[in-house]
Amino acid sequence: MYIPLLLFDSAALAADDDHELPARVPVHVGVDAVTPVPEVEPGFAAHALVTDMVTPHFGLSFSTRLAVEESIYAEIYVGPTLRLGRHFMVTPSIGIESADMPLRGAGALAWTDHRFEAFGVFEYGGSGAWYMASANVWLKAIGVGAYAQRFDGLGPWLAVRFDHEHLVFWTAPVYEPEEATAGIMAGFEFARH
């Protein structure tokens, strides 16, 4: 129940005139929801990300997430963001979560250019492992691709962006193979560059 962002969200990063990642992405926020089949409770999540690129190749990222399903879950991360080339970024980070063993680590990879974006994140900590991955192509203001997230499922991804790529509405019908459940995820993202 979480959209393509944990520490770094390639979908929120608009390509500049040279089709490179921007040097600075001050604020990114998003909200999403999942409506599964009747045996699973609906839920929603909200997140925020601040990335400040101190130099063209190095920055600092701070992210937080709050999820509500059957119970409330929260996490906070901080870590460096490294730009490796024109289109690729890496963000390793450490954080805490609302679990008996609160220490958590994560790594995120992102690739973005003028039309194609790919993002992946893997987390591990007291509550166990979690991953999310997405890849999509933008055809002007319409995005199509694939999405996978542990506990919520995998499936096709469709999005529409407005306001020069700052506002994105998206949906993904998903199937979760571990629990054999299906649902519809939907959300929005906003980025201020």
C-alpha cells in the first residue's frame, strides 16, 4: 500500500531540458490506498521525502512513512543520495520503525531519463523484509508500466501527470501471490522542484 517512493522516487523527479536528473528535489509528498478483496482490510499510507543535493553528485535524503491498515505503522529514514552519471541515483539509509526491534536499513536505486523511469527499494529490519519496484514509460502526460510491492501485490501501473510533472495520479490493479489476494491501489504524488 505504498507508492513508488521510499527514499527516492524516480516518478517524482521531472527530467530537465537536458534529460538529466535535477540537481535539487526539495519536497515530495504522496498518499495512496489499497482496496483488497473482502478478506483483507483496506488501508492507506502517506509519505514525505526531502532530498537536498549539496553538490551535483551528492546529497542527503530524509523520508518518513505512516501506514494504517489493521494497525498503525511508522518509519523514518536518513541517508546519503549519490548521483552516478546523468540518470542513475543510489540512496543507502538507516532508520527506525514502530517494531519491537526498531532499527531498519534500506537501499534504493533509481534510473530516470526523458521517458523511462525505474525504481527499486529493499528494506530489512525488526518487522522483516519489504521491497517495492516499478518501471514505467511516459507517453507525454500518460505513464504505463509495472509495479510490485511486498504485501500489496504486483500488476500493471497507469498514471496521469499534471502541472509540468509536479502532480501525478496513479492506479495499479494488483495480485498478491503470498496471500492469494487481489486489489486496486491508487494514489497521488506531488513534488516541488
